Amino acid sequence: MKGKLKVPSAYDRLPLGALRVFEAVATHLNFSTAADALNVTPAAVSQQIKALEGYIQIPLFRRNGRRVEITDEGLELLPAVRAGLEKLESALQQIKHQRRAGPLQITTLSSFLQIWLLPRIRSFRRKYPNIELRFHTSRELVDFSRTTHHIAIRFGRGNYPNLHSEKILDDWLVPVASPDLIKQYGMVERGTNLSKFPLLESGDEPWSVWSQTDEEAAWHSRAPSIDDSAGLLTAAEEGLGYALARWTLVTRALHKGTLRLAGNGAIPYGSAYYFVCPKSFLAIPKIAQFREWILAAAKEFPGPSAPDTR
């Protein structure tokens, strides 16, 4: 007995591969460049575009030698194709994240990982011993649809469009130095002349916000400039100079005694640490558990006793 003849649906005929090629050509306006981006031959790109144009019976590009121009109909189609491809990729990545039994992938700043997060991770592992953690360090924003990252912990102002963004920790700037250096040079109070102090400079923690003066050039040559928050603290512990440091990163050194507060007050930092992920990822158990844990850990972290809000 013969089975019923399957009637093809619109999806069966939909040229999904050709739509991806169309988006690449529309982006680059060059068949060869689009072919390189897709890792195929220019002939294959041309064939896919012809197939798509045949499917919709409308020309999408005008070819003039090596020049390629997109038609008005192509421009009309392009936003829908891009939105559809992005939504499809996002759905595939979400399923991949939900069902994969691998580690929880977290991307964060190197300094925050080394100084604040890793010393607290033991408590997370005690609570969730079956969750394997994998850390990646970067300052860059994350395209979750194109990476395997589940969570990003970023230092900023929380403006991460179309993502769940939740403040973890506020931060402050405080002056610190080694005990021996403070004995030699004294305390660095607000508004005092800083030219006599060896000041470690950093682009992220500039002394100009502490000095309240315009004498920045006077201290540039006094001590090294270090464009890394963890490195800045190491240099301060070695007695190379005073550092204007973030409170979240300096408290361990203060507790150990390798650094001491070198001035009174703390300046609120304009940025804070944020827990960032796609909104749909919050339903994934291992992400929800890490979020709950880090928010609780952050709540227990004490701020400076006397923030200076001036």
C-alpha cells in the first residue's frame, strides 16, 4: 500500500542558505568579499543569489563589472532577513546553552576575577559542587548569540541594550600606599599639593579626581604609569608609589596590611559592576544559581566607612 504523497510546505521551499548569502552580499556589496566571509567560492555566491532572485522573481542586485548595487527591493528585504537570521541564531544558541552539560562560561575583567571573585569562589563550589566554572577575561562587550558565554560581569553604567543588566557592586576611589611610603611622604589629603608625592598614574583611576586641582603635569614623572588595575595595586604594594585605587580591589591588601589608606574619604566611582546576560538565560538553572550566589556575596561586601560625595 502506497503512503500518502507529502505536500511540500512553504518552509520546504524556502531558500534559507540563499538568504544568508544575500545578507553577506548586501553587507559587503562585493561577491568575492562575501564569498570569503562565508568561506565559499564567488561562483557559489552568484548561484545562490540567482536562485533567490528566481524564487521571488525580483532582481536584488545590479551588477556593473565588479561593482554591486542593491536594488530598492533588496533594501526592503534586507532588514527582515537580518532580523530573521539573528532571531534564528539566538534561538539556536539558547538551546545550545540550555542543553549543553558543559561548564558555566563567565567573562569578566581580569582585575575583578583575580582580586575579588576568585577568593570567594570556594563558597560557590561548596554550594554547587556539580557546576564547573570557566572564566574568560575581557573588557569588551559580548555578543551572546555568537559566543558560548553565559554571563558577563562588566564594569560600566549598566546600559547594555536588549540584555538583562543588574548591578552587583558599587565602587569608590581611595588613595593607598605601602606603610613605609606613608612614613616617608605622609598622607595625601584632598586639595593638597601632590607634586611631592610619587603617584602611580592610571587611565582608569586618575589622580586629578582626587587632587581637585589642575596640576596634573607636576606628578607625571614621579612614578610609573600602569594601565591595569591589578598591576597598579602590585606596584603600590612594592612601594613604587601611591595609588588611587578602586575599593573593591584594594580591601584584601588593606586587610593583609600590605597597603594602608593614605587619605581620608572615598570618592564614588561613576561606574559599577553589573551582571549581564540575555533575559532568556535567567531561566537556565546554573545561571540562576550563580546570579543568586554573586548577589548575596556582593551584599556582604562592606563599602568604605565614610564615602566622600563631594
